[in-house]
Amino acid sequence: MNRVCESDEEVALKALGLLELTSLNADDSPERIIALCERALTPVGNVAAVCVSSRFAGLARRTLDTLRAREVKVVAAVNFPSGGASIAMAESEVQSALQVGVDEVDLVYPFHAQLAGNKQIGSEMIAACRAKCGQRAMLTVTLETGVLRDPQIIHSVCHTSIREGAAFLKTSTGKQIVSATPQAARILMEAIAELGSQVGLKASGNVRTLDEARSYLEMSQARFGTGWLQPERLRLGANSLLDDLLAHLGVRP
């Protein structure tokens, strides 16, 4: 496999521009969200996005706008982290997020219902939330691959998500024992390639080091080409990764 870049510094700079920083904790506070947004702006460039709960999405957007970082996307997580089966509740969260000007909505797929044999609810929920988003926001579908586990189930859910209008497929919420794995990412990429879609990939959770980030960049480049290494196609959801990238770029905390 060809390496993405010639040096660690080049890889670190590329990966930094693909980062999606998150704060999705029950005890999140306005101060924590503001700090997250400030952290998204580094001396060597800005990250791609910040992902927060819908209740803090407006604050995140206002903070980034005040910092003159309109290009940093604000992603609102909905149906998080449980992946419940209530379409009405998911729609309500999406509507609230849209009202405060988010760029993207991140919907956790109803994975428990899928495993219980309800294969229709996921399709209906994605379609409903995609209709709510319209042209105002892109829709990510988080699959929680570490819980779905079975490659055939993951593959099937990927196809459903793409058919119903997902702009990104995301490996996991980062809240389960098993989060992003190269194996899961390959399944998602295969589904994207099979449908000839322009859907992107988000590898989230368990991406902590430059070498781990490099593996996802190289995997993506090998499957889709160098042009895919853009935040519109590939994101790395990993807060701890930022420190390692900055260290390789000579930026002290």
C-alpha cells in the first residue's frame, strides 16, 4: 500500500484537517463546549468539525462564528447514545438542531431494534430525519458497529443508510466497548463503493495516535484515491488524537 504522505508531519497536518472533535457527555457544560470550540482552532490549522449534543449546538455555532471559524462545521448528535426506536423523538431533536443553524446532524441508528429483528425501523427513521434536514444540513448515520458486530448485518445497514440519504456513515458513538476498527471501516467503505455513492466515512472512537490515523488515511486512499482525503469524504472522530498530531507538528500544549 502506498503511504499517504512522505513524513509524519505531512500526515499529521492532513489528519488534523479531518478531525471531528466531540463533547457528548451527560455532564457537559457551556464552558466545556466553548473550550472545545476554542480547541478546534490550532496554530497550524483548524479541525473539520465539532460534534455536540443538540442542546449545545447553538452555543457551538455562535462560539465558532465569534472566533471567525465559520468553516468549522457544527454537528448535532441525535438519538444519542442509546439508538432508541422512537422516530418522533429523533425528528424532534433534528428539528431543534436545525433551528439553531447546525451544518450536520448525526443520527444514531436504532441498533437495538435491528438486533431484535426490526429491520424496517432504521430505514423509516433515516428517511424521516433526512426529510427534516432537507437542504439545510447533511445527515450522518452512526451504525454502532461494535454492537452490531456481524459483518453481514453491518453491510446491510450500510446499504439501508445510503439508500435513505445518508451523507456519511459513522462507525460508532465511541460510547461502547468496541468503537472504530479497521475491519468495520472496510465494511463501510465496501458498501459505499458498491452503491457508487458519494457518501463519506467517519471513523470514530479508538483513534488516538498518528499511526492509527495514518492507517485510516491509507485505507481510504487505497480504496477511493487521494481525492477522498478531504473532510467532505473522511473524518476522524477522536479528541485525544489532536494532542498527538500537534506534538508531531511541534505545537506544545
